[in-house]
Amino acid sequence: MTNSEHSTSKATLQTRSDVRLWANLCDIFTFIKQGLIAAKTTGTVAPSSRALALYMVETSQLALARTIVEFGPGTGAITEVILENAASNSIFLAIEINPEFATALRKKYPALHIFEDSAANVQTHLNELGVNSCDCIISGLPWALFEEPLQTQILDAAWNVLAPGGRFVTFTYFFSLWTRGGKRFRHLLNARFKNHVELSPIIWQNFPPARVYCATKLD
Ligand SMILES: C[S@@+](CC[C@H](N)C(=O)[O-])C[C@H]1O[C@@H](n2cnc3c(N)ncnc32)[C@H](O)[C@@H]1O
């Protein structure tokens, strides 16, 4: 490589990392804004870390799934890792209730099936893509902030669309386990999945630190 080629490729790498840094800053800005104006549905002020996303994707056995659903993708922190690991012939759809997040995500991933709606309507959107069920659901929803009717409605919808053996993976901030909404969600999740639910250790490389529930539809 000549000196000038070397400088050009270094400059290209620098530009790419600048673009990435800028994109991450934009995501954080969008989160802070939505965390303030739509606190009850956003539930946080920062996107999930790559460490948390990788843990969720591994736990979900995503690489084996033919149909994958993401609830509440936000700015796409987990979406990115799902796309990296999903089988090339799989169907992947994301359901996001917040218009600003949905618009930002469409710009990032124009080919992705993004539905601007409540996760409660997952069955309708699967049907729109010509499928009835899915093998895995990865959720970023702020369950601990939801009232009981909404927790039940979305959990029922998730259970109904999951194929036998399918996995439902979701995270919770570690302190949410002791809140009223967090305790109720844990109880409802165990009841729905007949105690086939595992809870991970704390993932410290996330802000705030989080734990991951993995529920399997066994019977
Ligand atoms: C805690 S943020 C997680 C965002 C992203 N998955 C991440 O981990 O960085 C919660 C996300 O769920 C979305 N959300 C909240 N309620 C929802 C619902 N009923 N249906 C679909 N998305 C919802 C919010 O708009 C937000 O994007």
C-alpha cells in the first residue's frame, strides 16, 4: 500500500467512526427527549448496551428462529444485534408504539418490517406478513411501568402467537424487580409460562444494570 492509499483508508475509517459516534449521540438525544415527553412508554433515558443486546439474542436461540418479533425496538440497539444474528431466510418484524422511534428506525433499516402500533396487536401484524406464529419474541418494553391490564393484554398476545417451544425474552432494570409493577410482571410472566422462566444474573455493562427473563412456551 502506498503512503497516499494508507492515508486515504485511515481517513475513511476515521469518517466511519465519526458517523457511528454521531449516530449514537443522536440515539441518546432521541431517548432523553422521549424519556421526558413519553416517560410511561419509554421507561429509560438511554438505549440498551450491546452487551445486553448480545445476551438477549443468545438466550433467545435466535439463530434457529424462522420468525422473529421485537417489541419496543426504540432506536434499534437490540434490533441491530438481531439483524446480525438472524438466519438469512427468517422473517423479522418490529412493533414500536412511539412515532418518533418508528420513524428513526425506518430511516436506519428501510428494509425492516416496522409496525407503528402496540405490541398487543402482534397477531394482526404477523398475519399481514402471511404467518400465524413466531419462534421468538425479544422485548424491550418497560413492563414495570405498565398497569396490570396492559401487562396482561400484551403477555396474552405474546403467548398466543408463540409457537410451541418458542422463547419470550425481555429485560428488566435490576431495581424494577422490587417495584410494584415489576413484582406483578414477574408473577404474571410465571403464571403465563407455567414457571418455565429463567432470570439472568445482573448485566452490569448496561445503564442502568439489567437482568434478562427468558420464558419458554413448553405446554
Ligand atoms: C426501554 S425502551 C427500549 C428500547 C430499545 N429496545 C432498547 O433496548 O434500547 C422501551 C421501548 O418500548 C416502546 N413501547 C412502549 N410501550 C409499547 C407498546 N405497548 N408497544 C410497542 N412498543 C412500546 C417504547 O416506545 C420504547 O421504544
